[in-house]
Amino acid sequence: MKTQLTTIFMCFALSVYGQDFDKHSVVERLADIMYNNYVYPEKGAAMKDLLMSNLNKGIYSELTDPKALCRALEADLRSVMNDKHLRVAYDPTRVEAIRNRDPYGGRKPLANHGFEEVKVLEGNIGYLDLRGFTDIRFAEEVALPAMAKLIEADAIIFDLRKNGGGSPSMIRFICSYLFSEATHLNTFYWRPSNTFTETWSDPGMVSKTRPNVPIYILTSSYTFSAAEEFAYDLKHLKRATVIGEVTGGGAHPGGPMVITGGFYVNVPQGRAINPVTKTNWEGTGVKPHIEVPADEALQRAIDLARKAISLEVNK
């Protein structure tokens, strides 16, 4: 009886996991997506070749759980290019949101649009714990008062140690407070359209600029994507001191694309090209000016900020 129940359960599980997708369609569609959209055409072609070769060899034939198939496909793609923005997933709810062009792509928006904590520390040091770079179109009601408060400080600390990235539009917004003139922050190359776009700060979009206020950026190994861009841009423009750990190393933006059924893939379709270095932080991360464990970074920044303020006062 126990054996019969086990067999019935296994058959039911295979039915639940297997009935909603055709493995060949998933792999073939994913292979075409990477071939046509991945930022480096030669890598996209190699990814397609590998997936189709593995499919024809039957390597995926035993994978009846869609999430197990996703893990195998993602591992194969990353064996060609270890791109941390490259993710394959099975989530029918999110796929439906992507199809309906939900602005958050089916993900839960960050609380307060990522503005976790805004305060002024002793000595008039502004502090922002920013957990994500939400598109300024959605976060303006939080971002405006936060920056209006911070920009009055004598030094500002941006804590990105728990920030996994987001939109370049928020980078542009915050940086517009930090430069008195329009400043070229970054350029992106987009493979599908074979075009370039540039991001510039714009002092006309903010209430006040403070081009000389000391800026400190805290990082960790978790800091990723747009959070890395913010640190990288300001580091190489010599506008901030970066303190903490080397960041995650993701400089290829993109977005989710539906494969078929409940499957989707996050496709890196572009690459950052910094106007100063002519390259980016992909695979290497942003190296801090002062490399310390993440949990020591805040105190180090506070100490440096106090010294900078004291020097300014005593001029």
C-alpha cells in the first residue's frame, strides 16, 4: 500500500510539474532569445549552440521540475559568460505581469521606494540608507524630500551596502544635486537596437546643487548593478570616496523576457561605458578607495566626514 501511494504521489508530482510546459519549446525559445538579444553577439551565438546541443543529447530529458530545468539552463548559459544579470526562472505570476507591462515586472515594490532611512547625524552629516534605485517617476514623492534634507548637510553618506540596483534615472536625479553643471555620468550601448544612450546630471531638475559637499559611498559584496554604477560614476568623476567591500560586478543592464508558459529569462542586452575609464565594472566590481569589511564602513565614513568638516571650518 505504501509503495502504491508513493507511486501515485510521484506520478501526480510529475503531472503537476510537467503538464504546463514543453521542454523543447522552452529550450529552443530561450536559445533564440539569447542569440538575438545578448549584449555580446558571439556569446549569444555560443549560448544558443550549447543549449541546442544539450537538448539534442537529451541532457535535459530527466528534468521534469520546471525550476530544476531553469537551474540547469541558467548554469549552461553562465558557463559561456558568467554574467550575474543572466537569470532563468519559472514564475507564472510574474510572467503574466511582464506580459501586462507591469512597471515593477511583477515584483513587490521596495518599501519607501528603497529610501530605508534618511537622517542627519551628529556634526551635520547627512545619511541615506538606500536599498534600491527606483525609477524617479515612481519615487519622486519620497526622493525629493529626502534629498532636500540631505543636501543641507556638511557631508553626505550614501549607504549602498544592501542595495541590489535599479534604475539609472534615480542615479541621474541624485547626482544632479552633486554637480553645478550638467555632467556626463555614463553611456550605455544597447545590442538589439545597436544604439547608444547617455546619462547626464541636470542641475535644472533639482532645488539646490552642492558641488563641493564631501560625499562618501558605502559598499558591500551585495552592492550590485545600478548601485555599482552610482559608486563607479562618482568614484571616477572624483566626486566621492568609496568605502567598504568590492561590489558584485554587474554592468550589463537588461530586463525580463518571456520564454514560454511560465518561464522567463532576464537578458543582459546592454553594457555600460564610463566616459572616464571607457569601460565598466562587469565581472570585477567597484574597488573602494578604502577597502574595509562592510560592517566597518559606516564608522570609517563618519570619521572621515568629521575631519573634512573640521578642515573646512578651520580654513
